[in-house]
Amino acid sequence: MQEKVGFEHSKKHFNSLSAKIPIASFRGLFADMFSEATKLIRQALIEHETAFFDIIENSEFKKQFIVLGKQLKRMPRGYEAFTDSSIADYLKYKNMYLEFPLTDQEILTSKDFTADAVEKFLLMKDFNHFLNSALKDFRFPDKRI
């Protein structure tokens, strides 16, 4: 049974999964432009490691998606204690996204592209929820004038 991450999502908060349909892939995004958001994601990965692996190691999820992103070569400062942990590679991400390779031909020849897309988005939902839950306390910095 999947461990539930105990956070509520609100539309007011940073949406960590930007579902787009560019030619050749579906993607979900966690951007690294705010260091506080990156820290929140890393903390959630540490605190809810089992839930995260339940999501990304799900056999159907693994068949469909690749977790990608910019990674540091070494552990980020302050996370060195996790160097040998199973979550170490994911703590190195400065951003992360899901990729579902998709060709133009697959879109054009799909009998029901909308249903296929909905199926993929539903499969991404737990990943999206994990990131959004981690970012529930994130606030965009005030604009400087």
C-alpha cells in the first residue's frame, strides 16, 4: 500500500507540475529558480522517501515516464549525510521533470489522443501531488521595485 503524504494542495501555491504537450513529449516540471522551493522538495524527499519511491518505482509509471532534470555532480551542501542513502541521486536534482517520449506520428495516428493523454496525466498525478505537497508553504519572493 502506498504511503500517503499528509499535505493538502491549494491552487494559491506554486504549481510544481507544468503539464505541457510539446512535440515529442509530455513533461512535468519542478523548476529550480527559487532556492527555497528546492530546499522544500529536498526535505520532502528525505521525510517521505518511501512515498516518493512508491510513486516512481510503480511498474506502470516506470513504463511510461523517465525522471530527468539538472543534477549536481556532488551532494548539495547540507545534505552530505545522505550521500549513501537510496534517495541521494534525487537530492542532487536542481530541477526535475517527467518525460514521456511521444512522436508526432503517434499523436496523428492515435485513435483517441485525448483519452491517451488523460491516462498519462492521471499516472503523473501522484508525482504532481508529491511535489505540490512539498511546496505547500512556498511563497514567491516579493517583487523588487
